[in-house]
Amino acid sequence: MSARKPSVVNANSSAQPVTEVAPVGALASFISGIFDSINVVTPVQCIYGSEVVRKEFKTVFILNGVVFLGFTIFYQFVLAPVCGALYGCELSSPSGYVPCIAKSVVTSWWSTSPEPDHTAYELDILWTLFFSMPMFLISKVLSNFFFQDIADAGFTHTRDGHRTRKKEGGAFRDLADLIYDSVLLLMLGIQIFLLSIVPVFGPFISTLFNAWLHSLYCFEYTWIHKGWSFSNRIRYFEENWLYFLGFGLPASLLDFAIESKWSRTALYQVIFPISMLIALSVKPPKWSSALPARMPICRESQWATEWVLQQLLPKSLVNG
């Protein structure tokens, strides 16, 4: 469930993340993130105060919250039960829909349940191939453009007309940063999936990483608009790991609680712009604790990203 960030970077930027609030404890930082994530004052102000934000958010809501989610619920609670009654079968797929091939294979390793009804899976396959997957791809591509417009207009609105500062580094550096950033987020997503299929503790750990990933998605728009370099963004993110864990936890728990993969995706695409607008006006409090001052959340994904890029891209672009 990811969103595209603006392809702007400042590799040599002198702008450093600075936190000016008084130090708080680790628990206070974590709780502050939770409360900030559910404070919808800024999104409401942006939606009512900016015509662009209002228009684009309305489009996102109709596309994902009405069309995508609406038809998904219609399939789950109306079409599937009716077809099941006609054919004398029940949906036996864990999520109500055909899971991805990889998850199906892994699930079969650990599952001892009887073989599901083939008619139910055939119905799932047809619905997935001819509606869910095409709708997901269309909404994902279109929503990314809407998210960018919402972020730009929201940043301008919350800064009283102040626009994005001019960045240094040139188009070549911008492209390198965009590629690295995109691959890193992909590696984080793969890492979360691999953690989720580990027995016993896997789902719990993947929920934590999913919370961090949600926060990273939301705040990257703001950090890039401020002109922070990629290394500064990752450092700031990992130094305030408790706050960002709290900020992303409500969305991560909601994602974990919803059984249907497609319902989760559609709902997330509605929630994400709200969280993104919240991120425009909040920042982590400075905290002091015996806990690690910096959590290497992205370390393994960064290693994987660097290895992948070294295999695929010229060294001048990877190391430039």
C-alpha cells in the first residue's frame, strides 16, 4: 500500500533537521506520535481552506472510498454469498479473495486445513483478474498524482503561501535520489512481507515495520518540500523512531485488522492523504531515554537497495 513522492532532492543541502522543543521521555514521544496521527485539525483546515486540496481529496475519496471499496464490499457481502448459494459452495479463501501467489504458497506450507472448494477460488480468480487487480492499478496510478497535488497545495496552505524552496544538485542528482528512494521503499515492503509470514512473532514485527513505513511515506512529502537530502531524511526518521512508530501505528493496526487485502488497499488510499496533511504541521518532540538514540530501521533495506542498484545501474548514478 505505497505512494509516490516528489522527485526533488538536495544532496548538498545545508538545511539540517532541527528539533527545538523540550526533551520528553520515550513513552511520551511514542504517545505524542499516536495523538498527532489522529489529530485531523490540519487536514480539515486544508480541505476547507484550499480549493485544490478539496477537489483532489474529493476525487481520491470517490475513486477509492466509493468505487473501489464499494464494489469490493459488494462482492464480499452480496455477489459472493449469492453465487456461493447458487453453486452450493462457500468462500474459503482466508481474505475472501484470491491471495497473491507467493502468499498462497507460503500459507500452504504452514496450513493443515482441508483443500478449499475450487468453485469458490474460481469465483475469486475471475473477480480478481477482471476487477480487483485492474481497479487497484488504475487507482494506484491516479492516486499518486492526486497525492502529489494535495501535498503541494497543502504545503503552500500551511505555510501561508510559502512555496517549495529551490533545490540544489541538478536533474541528474534528482533522478538518482528518486530511483534510490523508490527501490528502498520497495525493499521495505518486501521486508515487511517476509516478516509477516514468519510463524508466531512475524505478524507482530511486520505490524511495527508497517507503522514505520506508513510514517515514512507520509512525512517524505514534507521533508522533500523542505529541501532535506535523502540521507538527512533517513537519519531524522531513525533518530525519532519511537515517535514515528506511534504515528504510523493506528494505520498499521487498522490494516492488520481488516481481513480483505483489497478493502485494506482501498481504505488506505483514502486515509493516506489525511495522514500526509497531518505530517505537514507536526514534528517529533526531542526525547531522552536509555533506549537507543537511533534505530537502524532501514539498514537491511538500504543494503539490499544498494546491491540491486549496483547490479542494474551505472556506478556514476549509484555513487554520484
